[in-house]
Amino acid sequence: MTRQPYYLRTLFAAVTLLSASGSLAQAEDEVVCVQNGLNKLGYLVGAADGVLGPRTRQRAAEINVDFKFGLQP
């Protein structure tokens, strides 16, 4: 059984929480951190611009599937 790295679960949870919050403008720095993490892991989202767009959401969903987190975005 492959162990799920804690940081990946945290990264996915961060995207989930950010997308559910109504104040994405205040979360821009957190989105940049998430995007940088996704890029470093090979889930390329492009430039870390702080915008929680469709590519960032898609890559977070891919992590959920690839590592079988079972979390709902």
C-alpha cells in the first residue's frame, strides 16, 4: 500500500476550502502557494498567479484521484 503524503492531502484540502470560501481575493497568497506546490509535484497549472481557475481546480482533482484521497471538491 502506498502511503499518501500528508502535504498532498493538505494541498487538495486547501484548494477545496479556497474554492468554497466566498473571499478568494483575500486568499490570493494561499492560492499562489497551492499553485507552486502543484507545479513542483508535476501537476502543471502554469504561472502561480493567485487565481483559483479551472486549471488549478482540475489539477487538484487529479491529485484526489491519483492518491485516492476520497475528498469531495
